[in-house]
Amino acid sequence: MELGLAGKRVLITGASKGIGAAISAHFLQEKAQVRIVARGNEQLQKTAAELQKSYGQKNISAMQCDCTKQAALNALQQSIEDSWQGIDIVVANIGDGRSIADSLPDEEQWQSTWNTNFESALLTARTFLPMLKKSKGCLLFISSIAGLEAIGAPVDYSTAKAALFALAKNMSRKLAPDVRVNVIAPGNIFFQGGSWDEKIQQDADRITNIIESSVPMQRFGSVDEIADAALFLCSDRASFITGSVLVVDGGQTVGVF
């Protein structure tokens, strides 16, 4: 299937590992131009080097950026303007589900989680929206099924991810037909070094029981499955799709609503 992504200028945040790194690789496979960013520079540069080995240096670049900081995003925006003179696709992928079990975390914990999981996406969208309007581009948020329903995830994380749905849906109505805005809500996605990997190392039998009892497909999802969904939503094949939330969770939330 021709996705029409060759030559597209793509920014992916939170791209040093996991879902973000996989989305980056899939865009490169489609011959897009990709800029990856993350807060931690060491892993980011390692990922960039690996992608360059596979896809060449011409279409992949990396820049350290803390997307919770407007000044850092301004510098990123200027760098992209200098390099590409515009942008076609922004994938806001930053998130961290690690938190505490309290029913209402204290102010410091709440603000930290909110900044990582919502403000980073909000600021990224605000910074690059003028460029997306010019290119009639696409904005994709990566959220979580934790924002859809109470499934036992941390309260602060779940609330921040729910806010992304509201942000995207409202933006999509106001920006159409010039910019498409969509969301992917992943379920339990496994990758080495991720939170599920850590939990398996601590108690593999418990995690197996959780997945088999709560996920109808009885397995974890893969980062490649999320990346495939992301590329479709950002492609010409999805040109009539905006304001949508694509749930990719193996059926975990299918009986919730």
C-alpha cells in the first residue's frame, strides 16, 4: 500500500526508545525525513546512530529537547525551520506511566506527571501548529487506554492521558480542513527496557496472569504494531480521518463501555 510519506518532514518526540523509536524507523522505511528528539541525550544519540546505520544519515537527525520547556521547543522549532523550512507531521509521543498508587497524589507528584504526559504534548502542538497550518499537515498524539477508563493505572497519569483526548478532539474541529489531529491509545506494549519488561523481571508469573486475564488477545502488543497504526493515521490513506482515537489494546477495553 502506497502511503504517500516519501519526503515528508516528520518530528517525533520521545523517540529515543520504545514506541517513539519504532515510529521513527517505520517513517524512515517509507523514505520520510525524520527528526527525533528526547530529553536524555545519550540514549537519543545511540538510537539515532542505529537508525543511520539502517537507513543512512541523509534522512535522520536528532536533537536533545525537553518538551516540557518552551525555550527548548523554540530552539527545536528554529532548527527545523533552518533545516527543512517547514514540517508536515508531528508525533507527540512523550509519556511516563510510572507514578504512585495514592488515590490523589500530592501536588508535586501530580504536577510532575502532568508536565510529562500532558504539558509536553500541549507545548509541542502549540509550537509547531503554525508550521503545520502552512503545510496542511498532521498532528498525532500518543495517549493511553488509561485515559479511557479506570483500569488500575495511576490517577495522575490516567487524568493527563484523558486530557489529551479532549485536546485532540477539540483541536481537530477547529483546525479542519487544514490540519488533521488524531490520537492513538495503546494498551500494554512490551519492549526491552520498558516498564513491562521491568515488571516481568520482578514477577513474570504475575504479569502473565494479568495479561491473560485482562487482554482478550492474551498477549502484549508490540511497538511495531503501534508504529503501523501511526503511519496509517499520518498518511494520505487516512485523509478523511480527524478527531479520532484509535485504540490498539488487544481488546482490553472492548467490554468497558
